[in-house]
Amino acid sequence: MDGMAVSFGCGDGSNTTLPVVGFIGLGVMGRSMAGHIHAAGYPLCVYNRTKSRAEELVAQGAFWCDTVGELAARSDVVITMVGFPRDVEEVYFGEGGILASVRRGCYVVDMTTSSPELAVRIHGEASQRGVAALDAPVSGGDLGAREARLSIMVGGDEDAYRCILPLFQVMGKNIVYQGKAGSGQHTKMANQIVIASQMMGVCEALAYAEKAGLDPRKVLASIESGAAGSWTLSKLGPRMLAGDFEPGFYVKHFIKDMRIALASAEELHLDTPGLRTSLGLYERLAGEGGENEGTQALFKLYRR
């Protein structure tokens, strides 16, 4: 499978050639996202540090690449969905990495939740190499990824965004161009700041209901459609009450996100007490062995 740089989704729409898409990172969300791209008919190359996670996609016709560099060289669009900023830095700037291997005229799209500063750095280096770069973190968790209804927040050059939009539409529903490089990551930080306090509120409300001798499921049925309603309450509240702490989004990754958000807020001279408190609670949960559980596992600290 050899890639060829194309201007899909751009201009007058006369170019109907589908680009070769390379997808790096087949975790809880990435595997579903890559699967939607393949199902939509795009030629797909895949790479993951644990090869077994790619077996299902390869069996369906995706092309396995042994290295990040091989994938980048074969692809017209490289999408990354890895764990931590250090992983993003490694796959983009490491020896034989994406930016050393991708061809001029191609696109790179980081959908990892990472730092705005790193997104700006990737954009700058890519631009010097004649490559368009977008930062496009997502929200919606494992369910949103499986159902192809992620919220996608995009930063970078608007022309590149318009070209990649057809791919985004395969993976998500709420897709918003936010502005220059780093804007997607800043938007995701705002998203995580909201969730940080929401998670505490949901845990406290359900713990209060139990302590008051109420049936918390009935309480949930009453409050989820009113002013207190939220995705966190409706989707994660029932998991908390059922003792289901399987990860749709890992505690360790949420801690990473909150640390990035806190650092960014401090650079902006903004105090975020809700974020700081939530981060402290999640760090405590991780310290007690919960780092690989879902974020709803915070309820354990309230249920004691």
C-alpha cells in the first residue's frame, strides 16, 4: 500500500480519491476511531506498541506497519491517538518518527489530549517541512468513540481543517474549528475543567442520597432531567451505583489532562480551585491503586 499526497475534501470537490490514512494508537478509543475510518472505505495503515490490539483491524484489511516511520511514509494523513504528551513527543520528534518520515504535502493530526504548547511546536516543525498539522482532541469517551459521535475540537490552519473535515465526520458529530494551532488543546482543557468539578458533584450527590437513606437510582431518575442534568450524571452515575469501574476513560489519563489544564491555567494567571481539588482526589485514588480504572471510580472515595 503506497500513499500518494492528495487534496481530498478541498477545493471544488472534484477529487474523489480517498487518501491513505495512518492511525497510531489503538487503545480504548483509538481502536474504534480507526475502525470507523476503515469502514468508511479509506485505505488504512495501523501501528500500536502492542501489536495484538491491531489484529482485528488487520484481519479486516488494514495494513500493519512495523514502525511509526514506515506508517508515516506510507500515509497521506497520519492520525495519532496515544496516551501522554511524552508519547506524542516521541512519535512526532523521535528518531525515525512522523515528522522525519512523512512526505511533503501530507497532513498530521494529533487527537491525543496533550499540551497546547506541544501542539504549537508540532505545527511549526510540520510547516517547515511542507506538512499541514492539526491538533484535534476529542471528548465523548469509549461510548462516543464506538458510536462515532465524538466531539472534536480543532486547532491549526483553517484550510487544513476543511480538507480533513470528511475524516472528522467519520469519527464524530460535533466538530468545531477553534482557531490557530494549540486552540484545540486549549478547548479540551476547558472541557476537562468542567468535567473535573462535575465528577465531584455527581459523587457527592449520590453519596448524599445513600447517606440520607434514599434509593439513589430513584434520585438519579429525578435529577438527571432537571437543571442538574449532565452527561456525567446520566452516563456515569449508573455505573458508579452498579460498582462498574471499568475504564471508558482511565483515571491515569484524566490526571494527566488535569495536570496539563492546571499548568496552562497557571500560565494564564487563572485560579481554578475546583480543578485543583479534583486533581488531588484523583491522585489519592491513583495512589490507592485505581489509576487503571475508569474516572467514575472516584465514587469509591465517597462511599466509604
